[in-house]
Amino acid sequence: MLKYNNIATVVGEATMGVFGTGADPFTAIISLPHTGIVLRFDTAYFTDTEGRPFEGYGVTPHYFNRPGMDALETVLAMIREGER
């Protein structure tokens, strides 16, 4: 939401959505008895300011990491070079 409300500049790699770990509070996990089947489903629905769901396409950063650098290293290099 910080990116889409122009509050922060995002540097890093693209995400693949809000969910994915199954460990968040918006995920319900139900085990069906005597079957070995586990159901996982999301109980929340997040969208960006355009109404597109985050799940499946995620967030694209304003600036991608430079080759061989993580986000912090990329930002520090950009600052040294006078980039915004």
C-alpha cells in the first residue's frame, strides 16, 4: 500500500502476492479426518488502488536490485551515484 499511495519507493524483487506461506492470520487450514487431506484457503482479499488482486501478480518494485546486490546495496549505490 505504501507504493500505491506514493508514500515509499520500493527497491528489491517482485513479489508473487500477499499469501504463500500459509502461516499468516488470513489463511485457514483444515485437515479432513481420516483422509490425509489438508485444505488451505485464503480468508482475505487484498487489492491495489486499481482494484487488481495482489495474489498472483504481487508487487513490482520501482527499482529492481542491481545484479549481485541486495536491496540495501542497490539503494546505497543509487545514493552514491546521485540517483533518485
